[in-house]
Amino acid sequence: MPARYDAIVVGSGPGGASVSHTLARHGQRVLVLEQGSGAPLRGTLAQMAGIGAIPGKGAFFHRDASLLVRGLATGGSSTLNFATAAAPPLERFAALGIDLAPALAECHAELPIGQLPDELLGPMARRIMQAALSSGLPWQKLDKMIRPAICRTGCWRCVYGCPYGAKWTARDLLDDARLRGTHILDNAQAMRVLLDQGRAVGVEYLRDGSLHTVHASVVILAGGGIGSPRLLHASGLAPRSLPFISDPVVAVMGAVDDIDGGAEVPMAAGMALPEEGLSFADLTLPRPMYQAFALQVGRIDRLFAHRRTLSIMVKIRDLAGGGIGPRWVDKTLQAQDRERFRRGTALARRILSQAGARHVFQSWHFAAHPGAALAVGSGGPAAVDSDLRSATPGLYVCDASVLPAPWGLPPTLTLLALGKRLGHRLQDFL
Ligand SMILES: Cc1cc2nc3c(=O)[nH]c(=O)nc-3n(C[C@H](O)[C@H](O)[C@H](O)COP(=O)(O)OP(=O)(O)OC[C@H]3O[C@@H](n4cnc5c(N)ncnc54)[C@H](O)[C@@H]3O)c2cc1C
């Protein structure tokens, strides 16, 4: 392994994989450091649990603190995510001096993005959609990053990490980058950014119990909405406890008598109400996850009703707040967030009632989109500029931590486009 690269990318989620892949296509020598494992996805609960969940501070003790879920593995959270593709808010980025349209067009040309064909829409998603439409709501199929020809009906494994290759993950880009000469080290945790006269010149990382150093012309942090702020702090380049967003979610559930299901692609259809800061989708999850929700709120009577229970995801666009410490995250709902959940869950209950569901209950909230701690153009203490450059020369950030706050959308497609744009723009510097 060479001691010097054109670029070191820390983290291999959508942002890191996209920028690595684009740089590799331009012929750059790239090293990707990923703290998680690159073991093949098996689609099992045991593997999924090992890839990760992070409790928010106090998450198990009071209901306003978020349980934050993220994937620590080659491919980052894309290994576990629900594969919903939402278009980036192009006008919002344009106002920040970022034209994302060309990179987005490249993503659309290269990636499997589209609605599921009707036969892959499960009976639960279908029932919820019918109920929402008959209530006059703009519910529709969502774009997914799934290859329909490989996807199976009656399958839930995408939630644990699709073992069939039907669900797109950032590993697809990494595999191609590897063929173009990119070195990808898994189980390699970056400990700090190396500086020389105030410029980022490399990374110190831990692998197999030993510390190593590696150097490059540029360092790109892509450790995700929690990982990159932590690494900046560990390198003495950002204050501790930067506020962030998480797009928290509640599942509202109710049983029907005439469906025997429980195994289908989640978030097949839904609707967004941007003015209200709310979005909704069907959310059929595997039985152990459903049972965890029921247990969490003491609904032992619903434990064995998984195959008959319709579930609606209510997601809010939350206010930035809380903080990210070296070993903890703290994201507690604020009054406006609670009010949004009150309105969103009331609407979900109306849809379930229209669908004929009874015994309705809801989970506590949890979240899977930590981000915006280094928000582009925010002027915050560690914000990046429109080229995703940090205040430290030679150091860039390309992951959910640069998203502008508040957010409220599935972020993956935006991060892929940001990674492509950064990869192209870095050609001028390398
Ligand atoms: C259950 C779930 C469902 C989701 N569903 C959707 C969805 O349907 N649609 C959507 O768009 N989004 C969804 N998301 C969110 C989406 O997957 C994330 O927003 C996205 O993956 C974030 O990408 P990222 O580039 O910020 O990095 P991440 O995916 O967070 O990856 C960062 C990687 O960096 C690594 N890392 C961190 N620190 C270090 C370090 N110091 N050294 C080395 N490596 C490090 C981590 O191990 C991780 O692998 C979901 C997320 C989850 C958890």
C-alpha cells in the first residue's frame, strides 16, 4: 500500500462512496478508510444488529430523546436503509451557490431509480395507499433504489441488508472504484486528521490494534452526520457538541382482519407535506422490529399481531439542536417538533381508521438521518463552503453533516449528487 495518495476518504457511505468513485473515474489514486466491516450482507437480524444503533443520550429513559440508528459498515447506512430516493431541493442548493442539477442527472443515468412495479407493492402498502387516496390525500408510489428484476415479493430482507443485490447500496460504487484502483480498507478507524502548518496532509488510523499514518493531497471526511463532526473534534478542528438534525420518525400501527402479510418492501408509497414539515409512508418492518415497538410502549396484547398490522411512518422536519459528543449524541425534541408529531400522528391515525384498522398504537420516536452539524453555508463554527471545503486547507466534508438545516427528506440521492460534484471539482486541485 503506498504511503501517499491523491485523496483519502474517511467513511464509505453514500457521500464517501460517490466522491471516491468519481475521483477514481478521473484516474486519481484514492484510499477509503472505513471503520466497519466489508463482510457480505446476509440479510440477517444478527448482522444488522452488529452494524449498529446508537442510543441518544437518555433514549431508553424518556420518550423525548431520540434513538438514532446508523450503519457502521462498508457502504455506511445504505446497507440498512429503506432505499427511498428523494430528489434534492435544487433551488435551495442554488441559493447556496451549488448547482446540483448536472450531478443529479448523472446519478439518474447511472443508478437504478424508479417506482416499484405494482407486483412488488405489498398488500399492506396497497391498503394504506387506498385509504389515503380515498381520504383525498396525495399518496403515491415513491422512487426507490431497487432493481425490480431481482427484488422478491413477500421479502423483508432489504431492511437487514439485502443479500440478493436487489437493493442498491454504496458498495456498488465502491466495487467499481476498486476495479479502477481505489484501495478500500475496512476495519480501519480514522483517529485524527494530520496537519502540517495548518493544512490537512493525511490521516492517522487504527487497524488490527496498531496506529498507522497515511498522506494525501486532500482529505475528505465522509464519516456521516455523527462520525465527521466527531473526527473534526478529535483533530482539534471543531468545537464539541455541535447542534444537528435527525428527521425523527414515529410508527403508527393498527390491525386489520383481512390481510395476512408483514413481509414487503417498506416505504413503497407515501406523501410529503413540505409546508407542514411532515412526510408519511407505509412502514412494514420485520416481526422482531415490530415486536420491539409494541414492547417499548407496553402493548403486549399486540405482540403477535405482526402479520395483520398496518404501519405508517410519520417523519418530521426537526429543528437543529442537541449535540454530538465524543461518545454520546443528544437529540431531544423541542416544542415545535412535538407539535409536528401531534399533527402527523393524528393524520396517520385517520388514514388507519379509513383502512379499517383497530387497536391503534404508536412507537416512541427514533431517527436515521443525523446531519447538518457542519451545514453548508450556515456560517456555523465548523460550516463548509459551497465547495464542501472546511476552514482547514486541504480538508473537505462530503456526507450528511453538510446538509443544510432543517432538512426532512431521504438524503441519499442528495449525498450521491454532492459526492459526484465534489469529485469533479477536485480535478482542479489534484
Ligand atoms: C434504517 C435506515 C433507513 C434509512 N432509509 C433511508 C431511505 O429510504 N432513503 C434515504 O435516502 N436515506 C435513508 N436513510 C438514511 C441514509 O442511509 C443516510 O442518510 C446516508 O447513508 C448517510 O450517508 P453518509 O454519506 O452521510 O454516510 P453514512 O451512511 O452515515 O456512512 C458513514 C460511514 O463512515 C464510517 N465512519 C465514521 N467515522 C469513521 C472513522 N472515524 N473512520 C472510519 N470510518 C468512519 C461509518 O462506519 C459509516 O460506514 C436510512 C438510514 C437508516 C439507518
